[in-house]
Amino acid sequence: MAVKLTKAQKKIAYDAKLRRLLDNYTQILVVAADNVGSNQLQNIRQGLRGDSVVLMGKNTMMKRSVKLHAESTGNKAFLNLVPLLVGNVGLIFTKGDVKEVSEVVAKYKVGAPARVGLIAPIDVVVPPGNTGLDPSQTSFFQVLNIPTKINKGTVEIITPVELIRKGEKVGSSEAALLSKLAIRPFSYGLVVVSVYDNGSVFSPAVLDLTDDDLLNMFADGVSMLSSLSLAISYPTIAAAPHMFVNSFKNVLAVAVATEYSFPQADEVKEYLKDPSKFAVAAVVAAPATGSAPAAASKEEEKKEEPEESDDDMGFSLFD
């Protein structure tokens, strides 16, 4: 028979476990556990079994253990976890891919009824259709301003009705109606709110970024840096190509306006003296294959010309 631990012994065991996990894992997901039941939590633990460990507990105990461990090890990076331990949260320690772990956690959601007093996490819309309720329930729908009609001895909702909006409290009438209609509008599970990785803390939204997103963000940053550098005339690697081009344009403008010249400017001056050379250059630049499509189009035009009939030649006059 297992010996039942005292409250003090449980705290000591919990502290030791949390410290051991902090030593063995560098990646931690901070998850919100509102409305998550024990059975659901057990299923999540089983789904993550292998490279991940789920640890729940009181915030005060977790904060205390983290602070003491940071002091004893001298690793102050652990203190970045302390501000994250607010509300009903837990910790998932993992050695696997953080994105994959968060995706596994998101799969374990359970439908839940709308209980009175709960804050709606989403908009709740009652769809139109037959409710299966008898006509005596019509007054119940009228209280909630839901348009109905009697069809084949049952109440039918005519149009979709937005019953509860996101962020609103669920009232007794709304909860009773959803219960009568057997609608479980909400689903709950562990929700990743923060990610801790070797002392760095970032939003879980970062996990959804793709390589293309990162490249686009980098390109936008380089573009902004280049624009700023050009505006204040401060040379940077990003702005250097633009500065060289602008400088060349300035030198070229001076050469065109004066007697000073250089090989690149000579060519421009020749074009300015005889603009017809622009047209000659354009013809030369055209691909040699350009004549082939033209010839082909002429052949098609010939094929499309209708053959002349006897009527067109005037022979029909002799019929």
C-alpha cells in the first residue's frame, strides 16, 4: 500500500520535479488550461508521451521553484518564465519540434456546453431548421427574438440567429436554449500562450511563420533600410547599389551638359545627336525569332481566306 504524502512532502516532491525538468529541457510551452478536465489532460499527456512532459500546478509553487532554481544554478534566464505564470496555466517541457508539439496539443479539444456566466470564446450562431421542439416552446424563442414558425407540429427556426457574441457572458436564457437544441458551441483544450526557448520568450504566432514569410519580412527590412540610408545620405550595404547608380546618373548628366566625356557618355551623346538611332537600336534588339511568328501569322491569314465560289465569279448568271 502506497504511503500517503503530507502536504509539505508533496510540495518538496513537486519542487524537485520542476527543477529536474528545468535542467533537462530547454524548450517550454506555457499553456492556458481554462475549462480543461482531468480526463482531457490525461489524454493530452498520453498523446505527447515520448519527448514531452506536461506539468500543472499552482502558480505560486511554480514561481517559487523557478526563482530558487535560477538562484542555485546562477542561470538567470529561467526568471523569464516567472512573468508568464499568470492565470490557469501549465508547462509543457519538450525536446521535440515545438511547432509539432503545439499542433498535437491543439488536436485534443473537447466540445462543451454554454454554461451560465461563461465568457464566450467565439460567436454562437443558431442555424435555421427544424428544432424538434413542440409548439408550446414558441414563447421561449420569442423571448430571445428568434423568428420561428410551426412546421409539421414542431418549431422551426426561419433564419440564422447570432445568439451570443464573442466576449459576452452567457445568459441563462441562451444557455437553456442551446441545451434544448443539444448544441455544444464551445470547445476547450490547452492553448499555447508563450514559448520559452533557451531563455528567449516569444509568441506562438512565430511558430506559424514559413520560410517565405521570413524572406518577405527580411526583404521589407532591407528596403526600409535602403530608403532611410538614401534619405539621409548615409552609406550602407543595402543602399550602396542605388548610390552608385545615382552617382553615375549625376556624372552622366554633367558629361552631357559639358565637353567632358567618357566611353559610356559618348554612346549617350551619339543617341542625343541622332535620335533615329534609338529606332535602329530597338530593331536590332528585337529577337531574330520575331520574324517567324509574323510569317506564321501571314500563313494563317492566307489559310483563313475563303475560297471563291462560282457564284462569286459570276457564273451563276448563266444558270
